[in-house]
Amino acid sequence: MISNLADVSSKAILGEGVIINSFSTIFEDVIIGARTRIHPNVTIYPGTRIGEDCEIFPGAVIGVIPQDLKFDGEYTTVEIGNNTKIRECVTIHRGTKDKLKTSIGDNCLLMTYVHVAHDCQIGNNVILASYVGLSGHVIIDDYAILEGKVAAQQFAHIGAHTFIGGASLVRKDIPPFIKAAREPLTYAGVNSVGLRRRGFSDENVREIEDLYRILYVQNNNISKGIEVIKETMADTPIRKLILGFIEGSDKGIIRGMI
């Protein structure tokens, strides 16, 4: 259903059962998947790809060109997965020549006034609470939760299953499975409650806790902690994931408790 008061380009592609309410504007070169609902006063610019069963609330602006002075008009996109909810006044900008797209996965929730800048790559089942601001090129892995007013600097990498306390400034990378809080942002323990809710076994959670105890509690140097882990702990998939994240970090990871 398309309201007579909506402005929808004839060159937009709409799936079966799409609802577009009054005073929304859908430009050309937009694809919207089946059963997605667009509330009133939403603006969706060219190059936007939205999956099925999404819901976009009033005031959201998606696919506008990036606020990057290096942007030179190159063709880029915004790509949003299935069953994602975008609440009031969220802004999501297209990519630049770096990644050529800004992407948001399936089953995400972006609450009011969230800003997602160019070339951000957001995984599945991510929650960004109100007023979260992501600078360009930020990567957020699956199941991460950022509380309200978190701000992430350019090129930050936030690992899977992390939980970041409200009003935090993310200057360094945040390894998977942990909680982060305080100022400056520091390790605040393993996100054990969230992990168990998502089906991690007690054995898995204990392994993660042991790994981070060595990294952040028993050693005051991350490099030394990595050496101890390699010498004393089994080479499991969880160990590979955590050490691979840390060793692949360009910005360095957040510090332990001060």
C-alpha cells in the first residue's frame, strides 16, 4: 500500500506488501523488500537497499551522501538486511570509495537519533540505543549492544557479543565477549549474562573468563598476556577468535581496569 500523499519514484523497486505512509519520499534506485513498512516523513535516497520485514519510523533519512570531504560523487550504497527496525530520526549515510557501501545486517535495532556514518559495517542482531554516533568506517560485529550516547571514532572495531556502557567514547578496539565502561573506556568484565542468553554453555563462558583474566587481570601487558595464553591454554575456536581479533587490531584494544 502506498499513500497518495507519498512521493515514490517510478524507478524504485518495491517488494510485495510494502507499506509507504504519507509524506515519505522514496527516490529512484531504491530497492525495498517485501512487507517492509515505511512510516510517515521518511526520506530514502538513491542507492539504498532495504531487506524484507523491516520497519522505518518517522524522520529517518537513509542513503544520503556522506559527510566526507573526500567523497567525489562515486556510486555507493546503503544496504540493510531483513527484519531490522530503524526508529525515529535515524540517519544512515552512503559509503565512499573505501568500502563503496554502508551496511547493516539482519534483526538489528537502531533507536532514536542514531547516526551511522559512511562505510560503517554493522553485523546481525546489533542494538544501537538512542543517540549512538558512529564515525566513518566503524565495524560492529554480531550481537553487540551499545547503550545510549556511545560515540565511536573512525575505524574503531567493536567485537561480537560486547556490551558498551552508556555515554562511552570508543577510541580503541573492543575485543569480543566483554563489557566495556568508564572513562577512559576500559574492560569491565565478560558479558556472561548476554552470552548465556544466546546459548553459550557454562564451559564456553568459563573459557572466555579465563582468557580475559589472563589478559586483563593477571598481566599488565597485553603482549605478555597473549604469550601466557598461547603457552597455557588449549587452541580452541574461542581462543583463536579472541587472539585473532587482538592481533589484527590496528588501533589497539581498550585497557584493563585501572
